[in-house]
Amino acid sequence: MTSQAPENRPPLLEMIGISKSFGGVQALRDVDFTLRQGEIHGLVGENGAGKSTTMKIIAGVHHDYQGKMLIDGKEVHFRSARDALDAGVGMVHQELSIVPDLSVAENVFLGSQPTKGGVIDWPTMVREARKHLATLGIVVDPRQTIGTLPIGLQQLIEIARVLSSGARIIILDEPTSALSPPEVERLFSLLRKLRDQGRSIVFISHFLDDVLNISDTVTIFRNGRKVETTPVSQITKREVIEKMIGKGHEGLEESYTGEIRLDSKPNAPVVLETKALSFERAFQDVSLQVRAGEVLGIYGFMGSGQIELARALFGKIRAKGELTVEGKPLNLTRTSIAREEGIAFVPESRRSMLFHHEPLYKNMSISILERIHRMWLKPSKERDIARGHIETLRIRTPGADQLLGNLSGGNQQKVALAKWLTHAPKVLILSEPTRGMDVGAKEDVVKIVRGLRDKGIGVVVVSTEPETVLSLADRIVVMKRGAIVREFAGDTVSKDRLLEAA
Ligand SMILES: Nc1ncnc2c1ncn2[C@@H]1O[C@H](COP(=O)(O)OP(=O)(O)OP(=O)(O)O)[C@@H](O)[C@H]1O
Ligand SMILES: [Mg+2]
């Protein structure tokens, strides 16, 4: 291994003058990008800046582009993900690409299962899968169906799959969005080890602190162009943000390491209350109150039960115990009852609630079903509302008619939130509301949520990201192994104290 500084090492992969458009949308313009051997290369930029598109070209997903790509100085043009994999490129996609109905082991070896006499060699596959998973500290039965596992665990398994594929170029697109801090640490130490073995890693993330901490080099994208590539030692977080979104966002630099003041409203009326709510092994005896005009943050590591709790509040799963809205006991047997009572829910997996093959403006109306009963809402009216949201939320799209599936990850998330701006519920439950969003978009979400709160809506924000609850909540409860273990109210709180409690 060479001991040269990463920026002086020979290029492993070079992209020269890459442009890419999707129909009328110019996603990339004349992008140059160099990945060197044995470096961790951070990639940052606003939602829709072109990060995933660039990496999908390297990974063989997009083959219709202008410009040149070289590996080891030789021109390559991949026709498929298989092509790229054969050339040593592995990618973990932003939206998980596991096959939910298959076992963990089959997913680890997707497309390259070990065989014996022409059939899958199960004992070998299970044994090898266990070994690969262990490198990331994952303990799970490889024979289990992957779709039944928590989303964070699925994400870890997908990462393990690519890391163990032997790829020389490893691309991780938002790999930590569902991971808990200890899992992120484990992933980072593994990435450093792989880098020290000479592998090259691209790390895309909106957690700028993480990017600056793990990367040797960072590249900043803006508006489909590459703005700059620089060693991380030569750039500050403020400069990164400025190059991503421009000046005037100094507040975004905060890493929430200091004390945050909480502004609880102990006298506001209770809109939602639970008493001794329990669901199987996910959570037990949860009693909490949500007041009108407050944001209650529920924080916990992945698997602490908060995601299930959020679902139970909306009737997605049937919990035992008491649930009241404005004092009225509810028997949530269907999500439609929750909706009638004024409870709204935005789940963490936007895929499940958005319609990818429908235009954006339709996705912003209340729901496809309700729309059928509201034929009087003219499409032109819907489009007007959508245009307003596109502007206030700064959604990056050519227009309200664009198919939702064509939007970048973070922009889809904004669409998921948009409809609550026009259809204010009594209680709004947000699960991981800023997952996958850029710093500017997170700031927008803080404004949106505060706006809803100030209208008197009781907002519940459930997250595994300390920054998310710290930036949004007026009061925070911490969950651990299915129980509330701590409450922060009317006082100050810090990231360290949150982590400690969790
Ligand atoms: N399949 C597609 N069809 C049409 N437009 C697309 C498609 N994929 C991406 N785009 C557009 O290309 C641009 C770049 O998108 P890309 O997904 O690369 O952004 P990104 O930097 O990864 O953003 P994010 O941080 O939100 O993931 C966006 O304007 C997006 O809407
Ligand atoms: Mg992306």
C-alpha cells in the first residue's frame, strides 16, 4: 500500500465531461469526477443536484450519457449493473434494492449464489452469509425472510452484501439513513479498514459531519454540475454548505453539540393521549400526551419500538391499551378511523404512501381514494396548489406534471409532507420526516413543522436521528427497548444527553 496522501494517489476512475438528461431534464452537465485508489470520497449536494445519477452511471444503471469514463486509464462504458460489477464496481442504492420475499442469505448473494451440481448450495450460502454479516456485527438467521426485518437491519444487510462482494469501487448512496449511532460507527471503522486495504469508496450523505469525518476527499455538486473536489482537511463545514446552497445559511452549521432550549406548553389542551399502550414485543406500557400546538419528539435507536408506536397511533397496527383524541376514546381498528378523527401519518418509507407513476400534483392531493370522491377538485386547481407547494418547499422538478418516481429522493420526501400544508389535521405523526433531505431542505421542514404547530396542530416526530428531534421538538421522550425511559421538557437538552438516555 502506498503511503502517499490520497489526493496524490493515481486515479482509479475518471469521468470526463459527463452529461446526462432525462427527457427534458438536464440532470448532469459536463461533470468531471476522479476517484483515487485507497480513498474515501464524500459526495455532497442539494436534493436533485445529481449525486445519485453520477454514481448510477459508474454502476452501470444509466448507460445513455455523453462523456467518457476511464478505469485504470482505459475507457469503459457499462451496459448493465452486471457489467459494472464484473469490472469491480458495487453500489448500495439510496432506495434499498433487496428482494423482500427472499431470505437474508439469498439477498446477500443475489445473482451470485454459490451452487453445487447446478443447484443452490444452501449450507455454504448460509455459512458464508453469516460470515459476511458478522463483519458488520449483524446477528440474524440468514434463512429468515428479509422483508420481515426492520428497515435499518435490511439496510445493514445490503451494505454487507456490497462490502463483501470484493468490489474495488464501493459506492454507498445514503447508507446510514436508518442506522443507529453505534451502527454508523461500526460501518465507518469497516470502511476505513477497506480503504486501508486499497479499496476506493464513494460515500454520499446529507449528514455533513459524517462526510467530513469519514472522507479523505470531498466533491460538491450543485445543480447538475460539479463545483469542487478538495481534500477534507482544506474545507470547513460552512464552506461546504455555501458551495452547496449559497450564502446566508450560517445557522445550518450547527451540529447540535451544545444545549438546546426546550419550549414545552404544559397548559395547552391534550389532543392525543395514550395509556399503557402495548404491542407484542415492540413496545410496552407507553403512556404519553400530545398537546395542541406542540411538537413531541420521540427519540430512540433503531429497534427501540418508536416506529411501531407511531404506526399504532395511526391504527396501522393494533395495540392494546387506551388511546384518546381530544378526550374521546378510540378503537383504532382501521387507519380510516384514525383519519376521520383527524390523525395524519407520514411514514418513514415514502414509497408506501406515494404513487410513483402518478404526477406530482396528484401525489400532493389528499389521497387517490379521497380524490375519487372529490371529483369537483379540478386538475387545474390541483396543479395550482401543487405549484404553490413546489415553490414554498423548493421542490426541484421541471413542473407539477412530472411523475413522482422521477424526482430525487429528498424531493419525494417533500412531496409526502406537502399535502398537510393544505389539509391540516388535529394530530400529525411524522416518522423520520427529514430522512434523505439536504441541509437546506431540513431547514424548510423545520419551518413547515413549526408553521403547522403554530396553527395548533399537535405534531409527533419520531426519529432515530438526534438532530431531527433536537431541531424540531418542544419536548422529547426517549425510548429504549420498547419503553419510555426519559423525558426532556421545559429545560435544556443536548445530543450527548439524548444518546446517553438511549
Ligand atoms: N429516472 C429519472 N427520470 C427523470 N428525471 C430524473 C430521473 N432520475 C433523476 N432525475 C432528475 O435528475 C436530477 C438529479 O437527480 P439525482 O437523483 O441524481 O439527485 P441527488 O443529488 O441524488 O438528490 P438526493 O439528495 O435527493 O438523492 C433531479 O432533477 C431528478 O429529478
Ligand atoms: Mg440521490
